[in-house]
Amino acid sequence: MKNNLYKLWNRMSSGSYFPKAVRGVEIPKKNGKKRLLGNTDNRRQSGTNDRRHEL
């Protein structure tokens, strides 16, 4: 785990870490209001620096 944390910290500090996009989805509640749920967006967006596809 420490090795993974170090790798993540290293990528974040060097500017090479790009988190996945999150899409907000409204979920209806019983009282009629809505709450926002953050859902990972697996679609590739144009203009992102996703280096996984370059390997």
C-alpha cells in the first residue's frame, strides 16, 4: 500500500496524474427532493490526457 501511495503522490506532484471524469446524476428522494450522485464517467472525453490508451 505504501508503494501505491508513493506512486500516486509522485504522479500528482509531477503533474502526470489525471483523475477519471465524474458525471453528476440526480437521484429522486422519497420526499420529492433530489440528491446528486457522483458517477464515474467511463466514456473517453475529447481533449483529455488519458495516458492509459497510449501504452
